[in-house]
Amino acid sequence: MKQSGILITVILMTMLCGCAPRGQTAETALFAMDTYCRLEVHGKNAEEALTAAAAELERLEALFSITKPDSDVSRINASDGEALAVSADTLAIVETADAVSRATNGAFDITIEPIVRLWGVYGGEWRVPEEREISEALRSVDYTRLRYDAAQMTVQTGPGQRIDLGGIGKGYASDRMAQVLMEQGVDGALITLGGNVHALGPRRDGGGWRIGIRDPLDESGILAVVELRDQAIITAGSYQRYFDAGGKRYHHIMDPATGRPAENGLLSVTVIAESGAYADALATALFVMGAERAIALWRQLGGFDMILVSAEGHVQYTTGVRIRERSDYYQYAEIVE
């Protein structure tokens, strides 16, 4: 999995209420999927639910890890184009990734792994590749060559292709953890996986969860506070992971069309949707697409909300975003249908 950054670069910070809890409460922090994770649960069976959700996260990490040799992802990457039997979860996440790839004309593409590896994102060993290296790696990047068979439970890459679920894995994990918590009968929960947040049910006082979105220009500042219930909120931003070389800054969000960090005037994209996996993949895709194409896709598809932050200090947000607080620095404008 791609790293999400250390704690100080977490994009979404929970704004928790100090009201008296209803029933049991439990919370824990752990490190999984190469990021800091925090779980807060309230309601009956809170402790048991928390344990079950943490176990689910560990199970999914074992399936999706790009570094564990026995993971489904590592097995797919070693298969060299052969159809490979995989778990139901791996099949489901590949299917969601494919749907987002097709909806965004390849702006999101899990076969981007050769490009991510080339730039040294894994392990933080950054480098600026030569043009010939990028051209060579791009030959393997093409989501349309990836195949999956729901009946046979198989996934098949094109020859020489490799996949990376780092742009969707944490979102899928939050969906599954939320499902586990619901099955345990909790009243509400907040799942934070790095920059991915999933709000389940109400807050302890019965209201919605208030989530602070980080100011992309100030790691200690808040761009906006939004209120959520039974939704995921995920941010993709150029400030999360980057390096400087030759007087230029390079970030980790790669454009599958160019093999280079996406450059379109955006600092960050936040997506709000019921599905964490969908929101996770879509946030990356919209960042790659840029504001104009992102707005056009929102008008075409619907089913999600978003906040776009430009380098010029403009914040555009869709009609479903309930902003409770905002920064004085930016200019805010609602996107109309």
C-alpha cells in the first residue's frame, strides 16, 4: 500500500464533542495500511465491536499489501498475466476501481504501480525519472487490460502489468469496518485511516459528526468544518507527500496519462460519499482531472459531493456539503448544477 504520511499530515481531523456518552464508549489507535488509524465507537458491545473492526482492518491489510509476498496484490503482481483466484474482497475492490476508471476515462488507474515505483514513492526513496523511463513504464499502465471474473473469482492483468490499491484500499477498509460495527449493533462510530474518515451513525449527543478538513497551505489550519452521518470523507492533496528537486516540488498523485505528478492548479480535492472505496478512488481521479473536468463529472454522475481548493485561494463546493465553519483566507463559492 502507498503510504498516507505521518500524523501531522492527516487531512481530516475529528472535532469531537465533550457531551456525556450514551452507553458504552471505546476507542483505540493503531498503525495499519502504512498510516495512523483511530477508531471511536459508542453504544452496546462497544469494546467487542472495536476489537472486531480492528481485526477486519488487519485482515484486509494482509490481502491488499503491496509488500507482503503472500497478499492477493503481490500474488497478482507476480502472476505475469495469468488469471489468479482471489478473495471476495479483492474482487470487489478491483471491480470498484474499474468502475471509477471507466467513469473518469482512466484518471484513476490501479495499474499505475510501475509509475509509482519509478518515482520512488514506496519507502520514500524519491527521484525524478528520465523521460525514457517514464515512457517505458507507461506501456504497462492501462486499466482496460485488467480483467476480472466474478463467477470464477479471478483477476487477470495484462502481461507485465502490476497493480497498486493504495488509492482505494483504505476507503474499502473503512466500508468493511463500518459494516462490521453495524453488525455488532453499535450506535455510532468514527473511523479514521490517515486522511480517510468514515462517519457511522450519530455522534454521542445524537448530532452529526463534525469533521475538520485541513488547510492545504497550513498544516495546523482548518479549511472547513463539515457535518456528516453515514458517509465517508476523503481528501487527495498535493501537500500530503512530496519532495523537492532542481528547484521544483513534486507530489505523489500521479497522472496515468503522463506518468508524472498531476499539474492542474488544484491543491486538494475532498469527496463525500456513502462508499469509502468510491470516495477514495474518486478523490484521486478528480485531483488528476482538474476543477473543470471534476465539476463536469459531478454534474454528469451525481451521487457524491466535493470540495475543490485551487492554488489561487478559491474553494468550490457542491450543494450537498454542509459547511459549519470556514477559513477567512479563502474565497468560497457553491457549484451550481
